[in-house]
Amino acid sequence: MSLVFPDSNAKGKFFRELRLVHDDLCSYASAAAPYCAINSQDDNSKLIKYLNRDPTFWNCVLASLQTTAVISIGRLHDKAKNHNHFSSLVKQLKLQGGICAVASVELEAKLTEQQPFVVKILKLRHGLFAHTSIHAPLIANFGFQGLTLPEFRNYWSAVVGAMEKCDTAMFGQQIHTPKFNISLFESIEKSTFKALASEA
């Protein structure tokens, strides 16, 4: 279908927000996928032995991946007026009507479904990664309790799966950018596994 906007400013705003959501989701995948891949190997004694040759380096790598994943989720779900891109996208898709409105309802449902995970991540982001807090040591020690690797993967599958459907509703089979691709997360995980297997 052809997207319709009241004026060029509204059109420009929509596509800027679409690009920002796309780029932040890709940033999330580029960090969360290798983070999940490495941490899922906790029973691989050969790999653990390899990582423990340079534990400081690997701890820095994991901390960097963790930080990037958390900050990316924070940007995607920031409630500040100028940063709430998901809400704006859902609203604009509903205004388009038809299959875009249907796709927006599913996206909204998936975002709601992921709220428990998002709330945990935002608490970490606000209390540990984005702001200085006297409680940071406590948050560092206990803030990750209850977070699981499947939650990091499920967030991607749910949200990007819905964004793919929005993509199809908006553009059909047209060649366009940005394009949402649910297979990206798994592809990065596989690349990480391959890289680790070649070393361990």
C-alpha cells in the first residue's frame, strides 16, 4: 500500500523514527546476540578454559556487550517526549488504516507482552548504566537477578517479528531501507559460536 501523510514534515518525522527504531534494534542485536551466545556456553569446559586464559579481556567484552544491549533497550523505550519512537510509530501506522493498522495492533501487543523484561532493563539502565547512583554497587550485584538469556532472545523475536509484519504492511515487496530482519539475531549468534569454536 502507499503511505499517506498530511504533509512533508509528518512524512519526514515518520521515516526518521522508523530509521531510529531500526538502528537501535540492530544495535541491540549486535550486542545481545554475542552476549547470549557466549553466556550460553557455561557448560563448555574447553571454551571456559580458553576464556580464562585472558579473563580480564573477556570480562570487558561481556560488560561492553551487556552495556550496549541495555542502553539500546533504554533508547527504544525511553518515555521522554522526544524519544518515544515506538509509540509514535504505532500511532502513525494506525492512522494509515488497513493492513498497517492491523500490523500496528500486533506490534503494540508484542511491546506490551515484553514490558516485564523492558521494566527490568530500564531499572538497570537508569540505576547503573546511564546515571550515577550511590546504589550502583547494589544494582550491579542484584539488578540482573531474574534476567535470563531466553528473555533477551524473546524480546528480539517478539518485537522484530512484529516490525517485519509492519514492514510488509507498509512497503509490500518494494525494495526499501531500513528493512527489519528477524534472522539477524540468530545469524550473529551463529557467527559468534563459529568464532569461539575456531579458538577454543
